[in-house]
Amino acid sequence: MSRNKEIRKVAVAMSGGVDSSVAAAMMVEKGYEVIGLTMQLYDNGKVTASGSKTCCAGQDIYDAKRVSDKLGIKHYTLDYEKRFLDNVIKDFADSYASGFTPIPCIRCNQKMKFRDLLDTSLDLGADFLVTGHYASIKGSNDDIALYRAKDISRDQSYFLFATPKEILQKISFPLGEISKQETRNYAKKMNLSVSDKPESQDICFVQSTAKKGYREIVQKLRPDVKKSGHIIHVDGTVMGKHEGIDGFTVGQRRGLGVISNDGTPLYVTKIDPKENNIYVGTEADMEIKTFNISEITWFNKSKKLSFLKDIDVQLSSEHITQKADVNLIDAEEATISLKEPNYRVAPGQACVAYDNNKVLGGGWISGNLS
């Protein structure tokens, strides 16, 4: 784990799940002085969808404390509720109001775990912040880089692309070299109470069991999204009306409220927040080969590097890549040119570039789709 000096004290971000619990146990077993830190991120009744059963609140905080007691380490619960609201949940709602499809997990990593939580860890005297992410950090100093996890099916490097080099120097992902099954086996070996705990399949503050799901949150924070508008075919035909653009995402097929005359499946091809219209078309109408990304994080900051040819890009949380060329316009923006068309390119999602499982960088899909 040590990259530049001998590490003695570490803080572990503990969400109450098996992954972060095993990360803490590994650090204890290796002889480090360990502090467990759990972020309390929200009050279920204030902003989150009603009926939510979520992480970083309630039972999960209790589970993190119980694991810490079992491991004999200090545990602190940190009230980050306002920070999470300001930096993640509001961004989530604003994205839907802008016609984008957000990924709040990336924003949480970028603006909470590897900023606020890292700062708290260092203030407590820790040399590193450890998390239960499935990814790997290799190298040191200027050569440090983020890589995919050994178990590609569990890899979370896509959600970590916005972590700059200077932050990689201060964090560690001990699960990057093991599989999920090995994680659970380790938890059982250590008699951790969360060894068989299921993992959430939803956004942490939105659960599928909630009556209205994510729309309840969006409408609380951005009531303007409830304004009705038109559903328009790409050929210009007005096909119907909708009750708010927050009910749609690019690529959506089900629940559109309209059908084609010949039964051909329709998809959302574009969301126009200014005119408050939803555009639909066939799958062929969704074909995209070029688009721009913004807010880019690029690990090679050489001024000579402006164009990359035939690299792998991942455009969603699914572990699927395709070949593309990348033209770096400036420090904040790049154009992606896909070798083969993609039919699920959604503004607001991330585009992450790889070279032999090494993360080169990435950014947010922002516009100029064609």
C-alpha cells in the first residue's frame, strides 16, 4: 500500500456494506491503526423518496458501527447531510431539469468522498483514505494511474474517472485485486455480520420501492419540471403530451405514452428543456457517432497531447467499451468520434477512455451529438 513513505494510520470510508467492511478488516489485519468513517448523507423524510431503504443512513450506519466494534477500531459518523444535498442531490435534480441523465455516484466520489471525507481523514491524522471500490491504483508520483479492477465484472473505475492524480496519491482501493466472492469469503472468515448482506441495486437515495422513485426528489427540488409539453416525432409530427421532462431519459423505450402507427418501437431521441418538448423516433434515429464531453479529467497533462487514435471508451456503467478517436479541444472539452455508431449515447452520462485497462481520463457527455 505504501507508495512514498511508511503508512501507519488510515481512515476507511465505511458505508455499512460488505465491501467497505472488508476493506477495513484488511487494513486491521495488515497492522495499520484504522479509523472508520461513515457519512450520514440525508434525512429520509426531507428530500429522499418516501419508502426509501438506503445506504449511508439508518441501518447502514448501525452496521458500520457494529463492524467497527468487531474489528476494535474507532468509528465516527459524520453529518454531511447539507453537503450531500448541495453537491449531489441538487445536481441530480438540476440535471434532469436540463434534460440530462445524471450519475450521482460519480459526483459523490468527486465532491464528497475524495474531497470532504478525504480532508476529514487527513485532519484526523490518517495518511490515506481507504474505500471499498473495485479499482486499482498503480505507480507513484507522476506515474500514478487508475486501472480497472482485476474482476472486470465488478470494476468501478468508470465511476472514479474524475479523481485527479493528486488525490490518487492519498487513497487506496484494497479490493481492486480480488473478486466479489473473495470479498464475501473474507468477511465470513473474519466473522463480520455483513458477510451476506445484499448490495443495493439503486441510486443510494432513490429506491425502486418508492412510489414515484427519483421523480419525487426531482420535483421537490425543481417543481418547474412538472410543466406539461409536447411529445414530437423526429419527422415533426406532434404525437401527444407529457407531464414533465423529468419522466424521460434519452434512449428510453417504455412509458412514453405514445405509439407509432405501424407498431415500430419508439425511443426518446432528444429532450429539449427550453421548449419543454420530448422527441421520439426509431432506434435508427438514435444513431450517434460523434459528441462532445466537458469537465474533462485527463491524467496525461502534456501540452503536446491533443489527439488519441483507436482507444477504448466506455459510455455507461455497463462494462462495455468501443473504439474511438479523441480530439482534446482544450483543458475542459474534447470531441469523441466513435468508430462504430452507438444507439444509447445520453447527455449527462460519462465517457471514460482506457488503454489496456488503464484510465486515460474522461468527461461528461455534454452536446453536439451527431
